[in-house]
Amino acid sequence: MLFRSVTANVEKALAITAEANIDFATVESGVAATIDPTTAASHSGIFGSPTVGLFFIDGTEGSTVSFTFGTATLVESVTGGDPITFTPNVIGHATDQASATGITSTVTTVTLGAGTAPESNTDKFRLWVGGTLTAATGTGSYTTNHANGTDLNMQVDY
């Protein structure tokens, strides 16, 4: 048996880079807190300066990717108690936070940009992450980085 040709599509590895963590700064006990992903300056139930999360996604130009993500659980960092839920609000765009549109888990598919400059971030698709924390009944420092907490996991698939 003779094979005339062998073909393959080769794509660049999908790379996801976290550029900024989500930081709610200080929130009031008993009050839900929200960060708008289009601008951290727009928030409620927060004292101080919150930070919107930022992720870069790089892959083969013209490839489409889809997203899957859920919620995270923060707990009081010493006791691991008083769990509160973080529900993300995710937006994405190739270049501009102000022009970004909503990204919905398991529904949204986007097309990656040129990706020709891996040493820079100018050709990467961006995700900005804000969201809402349910009201905490206690006080203290809350984190996902505890045995009782759960991280915010985002899966990106070609």
C-alpha cells in the first residue's frame, strides 16, 4: 500500500498569562461587593482601590477559542471559615478594555489576533475580570489560597 501524502495542521501552543490579580481591596462586612470589569473605578461595597484581573491569551492567528469558568470560594484566611462566593464578570477584546464585550462561560467563542509578536502583548486577546463577592458575615482577610477555598479556574479551548 502506498500513501501519496500526509498532511497536518500545526498550531501555535495556546498560552494564557495572568497579568493582574483580582483584588477587592477592603469590603464592608454584610455587604455584597462588585467590581465592574470595564473599569475598577466603578465599584460598589468597596473601600479603597480595587484591581480588575487581566489575562492575555495568545495562539495561532485566526484560531477560535472558547471559555469555561465558574465561581470561586474565598474563606477567612486563618480559620478557613465564613465562605463567600466570587462570581466573575468577564469581558474580552483584542486591544481595548473600553471596547470589550461580555464573555459567557461555555457560550462565547472568539477569534485570536495576529499573535506575531510573542515578546509583546500587543497582539494578544485580553480578558478583564471583575465580578461580585457575596456578603461576608465576619471580618478578616479572605482568600482562595486556603484548604477550604476554591480558586477561580478558567479553561480556554482551541
